[in-house]
Amino acid sequence: MKQVEWLKKNGVNFNTLIMNDGSMSAAEFKVRCLMKHPCEWFWESNYAEALFINKVVGMAVLSVEGMKLLQQTKP
């Protein structure tokens, strides 16, 4: 896989790589991954996607585009 080769060549270390196969939007893919692999907060470059993730998953999301922290909405 070209992406894995590029990451390794450029010194990016990872234990697990989860990639969208294009069958769903980027935001939907991120939500699905975050529901399977929960974390305390998430960084998102796109403000609209940050809002969507925050609403659906309920976790804190830092929108880098607007440098705004969307607070956790679910306990």
C-alpha cells in the first residue's frame, strides 16, 4: 500500500492505521472510528466536520480551523 510506504519513509510511526476506503464521507468515517475507538478529545481541521463529530459522538473536539474547542456533550 503506497500510503503505508510513504508514512514509513517519512518517519511516521503508528501501531494501527485506519483508512477510509471512500465508501462514506470523511466525517462519517471519523465518527464510526471514534465510536469504536473512543478518546477524550479529538483534533479536526475542518470546522463543519468538528461540529458534526461533536454532535454525533458527544466528545470534545478542537476545531483547528477556528481554534475553537467544542465541549463534550455526553458524559
